[in-house]
Amino acid sequence: MGSTMISNVSQIEWSDLTSFEGRIAIYLEGMRVFRVRIVEINVNHTQLFAKCKTVETHGLDSADKSWDISAHAIVLTATSTYWSARYVGWNIFFNPTVIQRVLEIVSVLPPGKSYLDDYSTSRPVPSNSEPLSICTPGTCAIELFTLLRAQQIAEL
């Protein structure tokens, strides 16, 4: 522990990960996007352990209330604005600008709806014969995932 730098941890020391205790972030894993508070952070010589607690937010996922995360130092990427564990695919964005932009994107959704509803909405398709509709991502879902994927790339 101490002040040992881990090769995958960029610009912050392993022991500094505990300084994120209580911070609000955007959590992305697969198609799930939550606003969370990171708590109960614990690090040992090789692993990070923490708990994510959902901060209920209009337009974002809120199905799970809390869950544990962990990552071995070998697969953890951590900067002052981003954590990622490559083997499980979770990504945590601490950058206040990213968090604010996510909130702006989902703010256009009707009450009680989330980006998931926008992602799988059936939309009419112009046709010369019978009316057709297909499930395609809506503007909100496209904008949300484009932002988060671009941020992932920028952080690597």
C-alpha cells in the first residue's frame, strides 16, 4: 500500500483511492447507467473493494439500490476522474462535467421514463406498403452512450 504506484493507476497513488469515499459518479456497465455514491472503499496491497449506492435520478437506471465492486490492481485503471475494471466491464466517471452532461441529456425524458425506454422504443419506418416499425435507439440513448463511450476512450 503506502505510496507505491501501480502501473495501471495513472496520476494517483494506490492509497489515494480511498479519498474518493462519498463521491458522486456515473456508473456504466454494459447498458446500465446509474448515478451512484461510492462508499466503503477499502484497498489492500493488490485489490480495490467498494460499494456503489444508487442516487435516484430522473432518466437513469435505479433498479439496483446498491452493489459491491472490486478490482485487482492488474486490471484496474484509475485516474482522478475515472475508474475502470477491464475484466468485468464497469466504468465509473467522477468528472463533474461528464456527470452534469449526463443529467442534461436525460432531463428531456418524460417523467417515469429512462434512457432504457428511449433505447428500445418502437419507431415508425417510412414504407411504400404497410406501416412498419422497428426498435431503434432514440436521440437521448444515442447521445448518452456516445458521450460515455467517447469519455472511456479519452481516459485510456
